Amino acid sequence: MGTILCEHCTAACCRYLAIPLDKPRTARDYDDIRWYLMHEGILVFVEEGDWYIQFSTRCKNLAADNRCGIYDTRPDICREYEPGDCDYAGGTYGYQHIFTHARQVEEFYEQRTGKRLAPLRRSPRRRRSRTSGSGLALHVLA
């Protein structure tokens, strides 16, 4: 008799979230991505030309058995997740690029532009907001 895939799942899809980023165009944009990657649990990837920042973080509704504790009232994004996309089932990602360390972004920038990505000088203690295409405001203490 067959088993249900979810009985073996470690809920990999419930242990991160990925948010779209604006495609970097300037040295400042790439420098910001370097900064993101200097934080624990962060990676940046490019998929089908779109840039994303991924946060490794566990869903608060994930039960001890790795099942959804609010299954009947879960958000639409969870409902739209298809078994074929399942991380456990070996779903593959079409990453064009994946960055886990700041140095990788520096090398990527240097390959693209032929220029070294040097740290940019910013006015101390000035707050600025950057809004991604998704409307996510990233507050950077520059």
C-alpha cells in the first residue's frame, strides 16, 4: 500500500521565505546585496531573471510532526504550493545564480562590469528606505 508523501516530509518549504528584490543596476545596489549576505540565514538567488532574497526562518504554524498547524485556514500562497514543487520530492529550482556569501556578489559584479566593487562611503546614521518591486521596504542604517 502506498504512503502519503507528507508523512515523510521535513517541511523544507516551511522553513524559509523568499521575497522579490529589484534587479540590481548600480554599484550601490550590489553593495546592498553584499550587506544582506553578511547576515545569518540569508541568501540571494536569481531565477528566470528575477532576483530574490531568501530568509531561513521556520513558520510559526509548523507543528512538531512537520505538518501545518492551521491547514484549513492556511494562506493562499501555501494553498497554491503544488506537490510537484515539493522540496522533499526533489523539486529542482531553476536558479541562474545563487549567492550565499558577500564575496560571491563582489565576483559577480566584477565579472559583469570589469570593475571592483568597493565599499561605498555613506553618511553615518542616516536612514533610508528602499522598496522592492513587491512593496517590501528595506530599512538600511547607512
